[in-house]
Amino acid sequence: MFKFSKTLFVLALASSTSAFAVDHFQGIGRQATPAEVKAWDIDVRPDFKGLPKGSGSVDRGQDVFEEKCASCHGSFGESNEVFTPLAGGTSPDDIKTGRVRGLSSGELPQRTTFTKVATISTVFDYIQRAMPWTSPKSLAPDDVFAILAYLLNLQEIVPGDFVLSDKNIADVQKLLPNRNGMTTDHGMWAGASAAKGGIGNGGKPDTNNKACMKNCKSEVQIGSTLPEYARTAHGELQDQYRSFGPVRGTKTLGAEAAKKAADAGTLDLATKSGCMACHGLKSKIVGPGFNEVQLRYKDQTDAEDRLVAKVKSGGQGSWGSMPMPPNGHLKDEDLKTLVKWILTGAK
Amino acid sequence: MLDITKQPGHLKPAPENFLSENQIEQVGSGRRDFLRNAFVAAGAAMVTPLAARAASEGDPNILQNPAWTTSLGMPVATNPYGVPSKYENQLLRRESPGLARVGGASVSFCPLQGLFGIITPSGLHFERHHQGWHDIDPSKHRLMVNGSDDSLLKKPKVYTLDDLMRLPSASRIHFIECGANTGLEWGNVAVPTVQYTHGMLSCSEFTGVPLKVLLEDCGVNYKKARYVLAEGADGSSMTRTIPMEMVESGEVIVAYGQNGEMLRPENGYPLRLVVPGVQGVSWVKWLRRIEVGDQPYATKDEAVHYIDLLPSGLHRQYSSIQEAKSVITSPSGGQTLLDKGFYNVTGLAWSGRGKIKQVDVSFDGGINWQTARLEGPIQNKALTRFNINWVWDGGPAILQSRAMDETGYVQPKYGQLRAVRGTKSIYHNNAIQSWKVSGNGEISNVQVL
């Protein structure tokens, strides 16, 4: 038996050595076709490997940006409403030095994309792969070049008549305001060090705490405590813990504060849903004030259902000739929250 | 500290009015029909004596068998995919208000304050999406492996889940921490509980194929290909550069399994990259493509975000390793201690550079330290649970934990970290966390320099 196994093993080894070298995992996976690789390999590197051919003007970029990007980023890439701003925060001097001065001087209220990015390829790559927000990968290369040209112009890196293309993008790289703003001199890269052809200092940490055990200092210096507003900003903490076990969540919101927080949340919802453009809490704007609505419906038992239906489908005549537009975009639960809030005295 | 009558099971002798309204309600809603009927019949005036009599005999939860002891329970497979008890509705993934404006590019934090051991239940694993999540049809999901040019990889290949799940697999327990974990606290204390200070942290057993196996199957040229680009299949098609040294070590896994089941959709179903010790953003979810290259890629999430702003105005780029860190999860901020006396102080420690070697705990704000018990087995780049006994004397205290990893690196104090990196970095805040206990048992988040 032993002899037999041994023979079999030797045979198996002999027959497999060549097979292993060529095709280790037979039958697993298949070769990708050139068209498949082309379809997915869309990354653009700092040396512009992967950059598609194409071009786009600042003017055209402004149009595309207005149509596809401005609703989130603002017409001038300045908006902080949905995402952090794209543009702003750099000076002509930064374009000369390649270092954004505001990053160290403390003058910068908020970092924008162009105060940070050191590689123009990054911005091209990202717009191409991920923008616009709700329909990523829908932009043709010429659109991406145009949008990028517009952003560069907003940043005063290129003039208004500029046409960005795969031919001149390397020249634009040399003008990026924070092109010299990155360092890799740290110990947090998980691969080979720069000295060995990789990145960073080879894992050397930048702090050197000691595991002192006794009388490590003479006093405890508290640098910061939780501000009162932050104590309640995360809702009722008591509800974020089990009601059994070694501790309880601290009760952070009283009943009144909870109502206040709920009111503030609903007002926020009403604002976001566009209600406050036409209705005041206590005054008529285009439509009636919510106080008037509450008053009119106060004795009607089916008020909530009726009002939900009216807000949803819109209407005209109850409060004058100005029509109320339908609000089909609102979720049913939000609609109910809003109507309840109005009927119980919106604040 | 809490009113003792709010602690179930405690018997407190008192001549009158010793039951809280809440407890009377509990008695009333239980199976003590005679008592409840007596309440109804006798009215408020009679409540105290009856309740007092009941409590003097002992705990009604013992004296009277509850419904679950005196009736038939549910049959098997009532829940074919089991769910937690209906009483477990407090520990949930939660967002921090104001952190992000759109849910598709937000974070939900893991409720570390009430979890045990080191494994995060998959349904409570923290979330960070860059452009929303999808539930991808695994039969239509593909993984492509290619080279940035032909000299780096002989044969670009496409793998299906069928292919990948036929290959030799590895299962390993690793932590994943977002680079921005504790980022809200770089400048000052900003959030109340450990869920929000440290909850971009989870730990799972991941199962999959070492990436090295796939690269070698495609004929990678290790001499030239020193970087790997990982790309997701979501709208953001998020990309990150991974060092080939890590892939060659066998640590990097193309994972489909998490805690014995398939990955959850929010965590990358059906395929994600596992890059142990490295910040979460590199663990690309819904992984669809691996490219090998000869230089780093400066993708959006390593050239605009996940870069560390220093006081000099320079940003550190390609910072990836999550350095040693620890936090006491209970007692911790936003909690109230029940009473004076004994507590098991418990927490988590981890290091992106290997195993945890030691965790020390201080109760006096860092003047004196004691070494905590580490629960084994201690694993490489995994959460490690620590515990230490404590008797609270009712006085003020400041609780801290300090991790040391196998390289000898010791978790820094806030003052030490800020001296090098300033206060505006957002990323990689691994400073020692402090929880202040007040005389009333309330615990709050403070920073000790």
C-alpha cells in the first residue's frame, strides 16, 4: 500500500510540474478581451497614462457645468451646501510657488479641492469615473476636458479663452497652485520605503510615547471638554444604550427639549421640501401661514388625511387664486410628519 | 448615579412609597393578575401597602413565573434568517448630525458602547459609502485583473464569483478602521459617546482568495509591478493604491465572506478587498478591477481626501497604516454608572503594524497606570479586547487606555500628536481617549493633553 502511494505521488509530481508552471489553476477565470479591458481600464495616472484624447474650452465647460454640476457645487464651484467647495482659496502667488499659502497661514476658512490637489490627473480621473453624482460615467472625454477647463479658469490658472486638451494638460499641471504641497516623508505607507524605491520613511512613527506606569506627571491638564450643545446634538443618548447592564445611557433630552428638537427637525424638513418658500410659520407669504391652516382645520377629525391628500396633489381655491403645486416628490412619511406638525402648531 | 429603584432585581427595604411609578407599572403589566386587579379595585390609596407586601416577600420576577416559563414557545424556523431580540433596539448604526449633507456620501457609526469581544455583528458594521450602496447581483459581478501595460502582467483575466470561490481560500480576523475615525476630535472634543468618537471601527472574520494568487495566475511581473490599483463597481468606482509588498506577503485578500456568511451589501457584497492594518478606504468594496502598475495613482481619495494636513501647510500623501490605538468602550462618555462599587472596565485595542502587546489603563487622568488583561488569542491586525477591574469610590475619575503594539510603539497623548500634526488633520487621530467620571456617575468626553 505504502509503495503504491509513493509511486502514485512520484507520478503525480512528474506529470504536474509542467502543468503547474503554465496553468496553475486550470479552468479558473479566462483571458480578458481587449474591448473589456478598454471598457473598464479608465484610470488616469499623474503621468497621464490612461488619459483619453480630447479637448474642451472654458466656455463650453461653463455650459456643461451649469447644466450638470452647478445644482450641487454652485455655478462657480463655490457652494458648500452639498459638498465641500471645489474652487477658491488660492492666489496668483500660489500658482507661482506651487504651495497654497492659506494652508499654513490659517487664513483659509475652508480647504477647497484646488487648495489641496497636487495632480491635475486626479481631477480628470475623478470627474470621468464618478460625476455627475447621480449619473456617473455619463460624460464624454470632451465634456470632462471642458469642465476641467472651466474649473481651472475659476481658479485663475488658465485664461477665459483656454482650450484644455490631452496635448496641453501637462503644461497646466505645472501651474497647479498646490503642486508642491504634498509630502510622503512619513511612516504610514505600508510598503517599501522611498530609499528602496517605494514611498515614505520605512515605517518610522512620528510620536514617541513611553509606557510610564507610576507618577507620570504632577497634574492632569484637561485641554477640552464636551460643549453643552454637543451633548444634545446626537439625540437622546439614553435610547442609544441598553436599559440593562453595567451602565445606562445618560438622559440628555427632557420631554420639552425632545419636542423642541423634533420641531427643529421638522422645520428643517419643511425648508428642504420647499414649503417655507411659500408659507410662513405665522404669516402668509404666497400661501397661507401654517397658523392659519391649523386654525381652519382644528375641529375637523379627518383633517390629517385631507391635508395629506391636498399637499400631495396640490390645489387651488381654498386660500385664493394662487395654486399650490403638487408635491409628489415627498415621501409619504415625511408628508405625514409635516402635516402633523402644521396641525399641532408648527414652530 | 442612577436611582437604585431603576435597577431591576434590587430589593430595597423601605416603609412606604419606595416603588417608582415605573416599577408599579411593571408589576401591573406582569402576570400578577391578582395584584393588578387589586390595584384597579383599590385605587391609588391602596397601591403602596400592596406593593410593599409583594416586595417584602421577594422579587415578583422570581415569586411569580413569567409567561415564558408557563406557556409554549415559538417553533423552529419562525425566523429563517434570525434577527436580534426585540429588546435589542437601542444599539444601532447611527449618523452624526451635520457630518455629511448627503446620505450616499456619509458615515454610520458602529455602536461600540455595547458590543462584546472582538467580532462586530455584520448588521452593525460601520458604513462609509462614497456614492451610495447597491445590492449587486453576484451572477453579473466580474473581477478583472490587468496591467497598466503588457510588461507588468502577462495575461489580463476576468473572474466570476464561481471562479473565485473555487480557488484556495483563507479566513482571517482583521479590524477595519476608517482613516477619519476620531477625526471629529482633532481640534477639540466634539461628540458625546464612543459610538461617535471611535465607531468607524469594526472587526470581522473575512474569507476569500489572497490577491497574490490571482496576480500570479495572471503572470504578474513582480520586478516591475510594485503598486496595485483597486477599483469598485459602484458609481464612484472608488480607487486606491495598494503597495505590492503587502500583496506579496499574502495578507491582502479578495474577500467574499464575512463572519461565516457572504459580505453584506453595505460592506461590499459580493466582493471587497481586505487590506489588513490599512485604513478602510483602501478596502475597496464591490471590487471590480485590480490593475498592477509601476507607480502610485494619486486617485481622488489619496490626493484630495485622506491626506493629512500638517501645520507647515504640507499634506501627507499615501498615509495608510492605522497606528496603535485603544479606547475604553464601557464605562465611557454619555453613560451613567449605576452605583458605587465594582465595574469591569472594558475596551478595544488594535494596531495596523501587527499584534497588540500591552494595554495600560489609568483612572486618574494618566498619572498612574495599570496593565489590563488581554483576552486571547491576540491576533495580527485584529481588535484585541482588554478588561480590568475597578471599584468606583463615588469620587471623580478620568479613565484612559494606552495601547502598545509588538513593534514597541506606544499610543500617543493628544499633546504629543498635535505637536507633530497640529489640529486640522482630520485623519489618523490615534490619541489616548479620556472619559471623565463625575461624582453623580455621569461620564463625559474630555481631552487630556
